[in-house]
Amino acid sequence: MNTPDVTGFYHERTGSIQYVVADLATGKCAIIDPVLDYDEKSGSTATKSADAILQHIAGRGLSVEWILDTHPHADHFSAAQYLKSKTGAPTAIGAHVIAVQRLWNDIYNWSGFACDGSQWDRLFSAGDSFSIGNIDGTVFHSPGHTLASITYVIGDAAFIHDTLFMPDSGSARADFPGGSASDLWSSIQEILTLPDETRLFTGHDYRQGGRQATWESTVGLQRRSNPHVAGKTQADFIALRTARDRTLPMPKLMLHALQVNLRGGELPPPEDNGRRYLKIPLNAFSGTASD
Ligand SMILES: N[C@@H](CCC(=O)N[C@@H](CS)C(=O)NCC(=O)O)C(=O)O
Ligand SMILES: [Fe+2]
């Protein structure tokens, strides 16, 4: 069977979708883009979302083979380390995460931080393969939203994260450090070379027009009805993407999230009092101080 069973878990607070992708024939599964809950007002983290995933996995008698991230997220913390501590499964992300670590290592002025991707068990490059039970997976390098973004193609399903959203919601932004609208266009085009009926699972849904959250489309549907690709040239896409990105504020948690996510979901090391802290670079980015 080439058709993994896919369950999406919607994270209301950040509009993120976390996935469990299973080969029901063998009872093996992967977790993709799990969220560690974080309340920026109190500085507290929680594992409610990740525990709901573990409960689903236990309820179905699945065993976890992989904990996969599609990119270093800028809007939420990754629960990869927490889930590794609970399941023993290896973690993975795109190999270009090293370039993203270098970029942010300068911004955060971290001392002694290893910018070598050693925080994950496996770094995937374009064309690499892996498996979940008897189902084969392969990897596209899909830069544009971030330098390190990758797409996991698992059987007839592709986890396209922040490239295309649902057809009524266009595409992801391309204005983060290392982002590029023209790279994002190329990454989207590669995804759209998959067969028309390929199931596409997106990384976010912001509930366009207040509708219910939804996350599954197909290549055919995207080609026909996503206004960021249907009938568009690369130049059209770059123009519309760049214009929209100029209107978007930085994600509320970007400066919090990257210092956790570039550590593979590990919180920063404790200081001599045993407490862990986040560090916010001041005036590294422009924003509206009056908001
Ligand atoms: N308001 C959200 C925005 C998050 C955000 O920027 N999301 C990215 C994906 S990580 C995106 O592509 N957003 C597209 C958009 O907001 O149109 C926040 O502050 O967290
Ligand atoms: Fe993202």
C-alpha cells in the first residue's frame, strides 16, 4: 500500500497543523511538525498538544519511527525533543538548517552554539529517502519560506508545510531572513510536478473568511484554484508575494521560537541558577513600536 493514513491535529493558537502519518499495515508512523505549547505572557511551556498526539498514537497501537520537522518554525516551538524523550524516535529536519543556524547565531550572539545540525538525528537533503513501515518517503528541498524548508513526499501524500496553503489562502510568506519569493515559486512548481491526485497537507491554515480549519488539498486542486499559482507566471507570483509580505508584521513569537527551534526543540541551556531564559535581540528587525 502506498497510501499512508494521515491525521491532522490543528493547533488553534498558531493555526499550525501537526500530523501523524501511519502505515497501518505495519503499525509504524511518523509525527510531522509537532507543537510545544507556549504562553508568552507567563513564559510557560506545556505539552498538551504533544500529549494529544501521543494519546492518538497509543490508542491506535502505533510505534513512532520518525519525528520530522519541515522547517525551523518562526511562529511556535517544536515539540520534537519532548516527543523524542517520550518515544525514543529519531528527529530530522532539512540539511540547510545549518545555514539558518549560522544566520541566527549572529543575530542572537550565542556563545559556543554548534551551528552544525547536530541537534537532530538526521539531516535530509533533496532526493534522500526514508520509510515509514512499508511506505517509502522522499524529500524535496523547498526553500523560499525559509532556506531550510523541505517537503516530505510519503506514498501518495506530500507534506508541503509553508509553501502553498489551502487553495483559498494562497501561499506562505517569503520575507523571513533567508526567504525568497523566487525560490518559493520554484519550490511550489516542483511540488506541482507530482501527480494531480497527490494529497497535499499544508503546514498552516488561518481559517480564511472565518471558515472551519482545513488542511488537505490535491495537486490538481491547487493548480486549478489557488490564485497564487493558477494562471500565474513567476513574475506575477513574485510581485504579489512581495506586495503582501510588505504588509505582514513579524510573527508574534518569531524571536522566541527560533532560539528553541534551531536547537531542535530543546529550550536554551539553564543558567547557573538552574533556570532557562529566552533572549530577545533589540532593534534587529523593524516593526511598529507604536502598536
Ligand atoms: N499572525 C501570525 C503570523 C504567522 C506567520 O507569519 N505565518 C507564516 C508561516 S510561519 C505565514 O506564511 N503567514 C502568511 C500570512 O500570514 O499571510 C503570528 O504572529 O504568529
Ligand atoms: Fe513557517
